[in-house]
Amino acid sequence: MGKTIAADGIIIGSPAYSANCSPATQVLMQRADHARRASGTPLMGKVGAAVISGGGAGAVRALDRINHWFRINEMIVVESGSGIVGAGRDAGAVDHDEAGLATMGTLGRAMARMLNLTTA
């Protein structure tokens, strides 16, 4: 949790998993909630972005779950339009997902702009 508290921005990525983010991502957010309750609001004002790989209704739910967690922690949420990327199952297939790469470029630029505003 120390690196998370020290960071200006946080990106949480997860595959779409049974109409939610992955169990590992859920555990990460739940454990951070315990730290938040113990120490106030250490993530308040930080910039957060969610990235989900995969598609379908599960991806929308996973993206929503992570963005809600950012908001509960009083973070500034940056979005890129969909935030859902990644086409293909094989290693390296995402390198050919032009729409996903464009989405990540948009997200990176938006996050950089917001970080420049909040840390200036």
C-alpha cells in the first residue's frame, strides 16, 4: 500500500471475469479499503484510471466496479471513452488491436493532463 499512497496516479487493470473484475482485483480493492479505514483518506485527490481487457457485458460491469472504488476513495477518475481494450486470446494479439491501442493512447494523454493539473 505504501507505493500506492506515494503515487500521484493509479491505473487498475483487470480482465472481464464473470460479469465483474477479476477476484484478484477485488481483493486488492478490499484490502486497500481496510487501509483507508485505518488511516483516513490516503487516496483522496489522486488520479485513477481503469482498464479492462475483454468485451461484453462483463467488461462494462468490471469497469464500473473499479471506477466506483476510485470514487469511494475520493479520487479523480480519468476515462478514455470506453476503457475496454484487448482483442484476442493469444500472447501478443493485443499488439494488433488498433482500437484498443488508440483507447490506451487517449487514456494516457488524459491521465497525463490531469496529473499535470493536480501536481502543479
